Amino acid sequence: MHECPHCHQESISTLQKLLAISPLQLSCKACQQHSYIHNVYALVALTVWIVMTWLLIALAYWFQMSFLLFGSIPAMVIAVERYLVKAPLSKVQV
């Protein structure tokens, strides 16, 4: 669970947070206020995932080991966990 930026209660699930990338919003279960993750964090996560995937493709080609291509899945998990799950939530200004 993650902290709501309005009421500071641990009332936001990880799935809710991952799906709340701007312009989509999530609603806190405790206070019913809306918040979101800024687009910059999603773009950083996507960029990290793409760079790591291309590095794994280059290594797979260089060492002729196609199983390295399976590393794209952990690369995505690392990028999402580090740059989206840990991203701060922004308050929606009404």
C-alpha cells in the first residue's frame, strides 16, 4: 500500500498507482481525493526499459546466446519498480 498525498494514509494499492499515470487519476479509498503519477516518471521508466533491452540484444548478438533476450522481462520489472512504484503521487488541483 502507498500513502495518499492528501490524507497521508496507506490506502492506495500498487496496481492503482501504476494505472494512475497522467492524465488518468486514482481516487483514495480513505478521503476520496484524486492524485496521479506525472508523465515524466513513466517516460523515464520506458526509456530505462528500452535501453536495457537494447543492451541485452547487443549482448545476445555479441555472445551468440539468445537466452539473454529473456532479460527484457526483468528489465521491465526493474524499470517499473524503480521509476513508477517509487514515484511520488501528485495532488489533483481542483
